[in-house]
Amino acid sequence: MRWDELFDDLEAQLDEAAAADLAAEVADRSRRELALVRLADRLRPVIGQPLAIRVHGAGNVEGRLTAVGPDWLLLAEVGGRECVVVTAAVVSIAGLAAQTAVPQSEGEVAARLTLTFALRGVVRDRSAVAVTLVDGSTTAGTIDRVGADFLELAEHPAGEPRRRDAVRSVRSYPLAAIALVRRA
């Protein structure tokens, strides 16, 4: 009878050790999987939903998320304006759901749609914009060109179209200095 109790006790200890090993392995795998999740993967499931974003240099920006790239996001703000937010300038985001997209599942083409791609779309339609920098300053104008790591802005008064006589200067801005670009 005592042998049966001894073997039952040993079997229970082995079962507890196996359960603890399994729990540790699951926790370790969960941490490794979470380490692969990017901000874009957290944002893709909430496209179409309202978000409140705190942006370095620009303060609070609220709107409906309409598109996400690897290093930018597009918000439709109240009043119909669109705002491209540089994710490197994002301080915090409120309104994210619990879901997360599978990392790297956006597809090969979408993964290449970087900030320069989004800004070149603004260049093509010649929209007047307000560029807010991470230092908090804002400049109005029209983006003339987008390079690999900069944009050139023809600075002119807000609300005016880009006309030669309205342009005060053409200035280059490193993309790293830009917090957001808002269509006027």
C-alpha cells in the first residue's frame, strides 16, 4: 500500500513539473511572437475606426484610420481633412482593438508603400499642405518633390494655390524632422 502512495506521489510531482515546463514554454513563445509585432500590425485591424494619436511636435490628432504603411498612417480628420502621420513621431495611440494582424502579412507590395510613397501621392495631386515638424513648428505650402529621405516644400500662404509669385521660398526638410503632413 505504501508503494502505491509513493508512486502516486512521484507521478503527481512529474505531472506538476511537466505542466510548469509547458507553461514556461508557452510564455516564452508568446514573448517571442510578440517581439515580431510591429505598430503597423497593431494598426491594420482597426482601419476604419477612430483613433486618438499623440504626435511629437503636433499634439493630439484624432480621426478615422484610413490607411497604414510601414512607417506612416493616414487619418481622416473631422471636417474632411486628411493627415499623414509619421509613425516615428507617434508618442501614443488610443483606440486600438485587442486584435493584431499577423506580422508581415500585409503583402509584399504593401510592405514597400513607405512614407515617401504616400508623400509622392500628395505631390501628384498638388494639394496645399501644412507640414508640422517634430519641433512643433508648422509651415504651409505645396510639396514639390520627395527624395529618398527628404521633401522639398514650396512655402506659400495657407489657402493659396502654388503660384510663382506666392512662393516665399523652397525649403528642404529631412523626413526624420517631419511629424505630420495635413492637407489644407
